[in-house]
Amino acid sequence: MIVLKTGLEKFRFLIGLLMESDRPEEVRVKVFIPRENPVVPSVYWIWKSADWQERESYDMFDIIYGGHPNLKRLLMPENWVGWPLRKDYISPDFYELQDAY
């Protein structure tokens, strides 16, 4: 499970929690990412189950996972402008959305 939190002014950080099902041990990985160029190597090739978590964090926070084979929006439409869970995101006016339909 990957949990994202924003921190500091010039950086965001990514917290990954890795757990084994048969043992009660866990490893936490914390990576600082620059806001201007948020690129992190993908762990998809190690854990295939990271596919959805990486795509979701790309879709919501604009974190780019280098080497991911299918990095595209997962929850939002492909033509959506912006990254909805970032603090600097300005949501479109409600009436603009109504006119789109």
C-alpha cells in the first residue's frame, strides 16, 4: 500500500509501506521528490500489485513512475486537466462541469 503525503515547500514525499502476509514485519520507505519534476523509479517490475497504486498516485498527485509500462489516468477521465489531490489544484467551476455534459 502506498500512502502519499505532501510535505515541505519545495518537496513532496512518498511513503511506501511494504508488508509480508505470513510475518508481522514491515518496511517503510520514504522518498523526497522535487515538486517541479516528480519522478520516481517504478517498483512495478518487482511487485506487479503496485500497478494500481502507482497509477492512482500519478492520477491524483502527478507523481511520474519511470519505467512503468502503463502509466495513465486510473480514476479521472483522460482529458482531465490538473491533479485533484494536490494542494495547488484549483477545481473547475461546478457550472463549467455541467456544460460539459
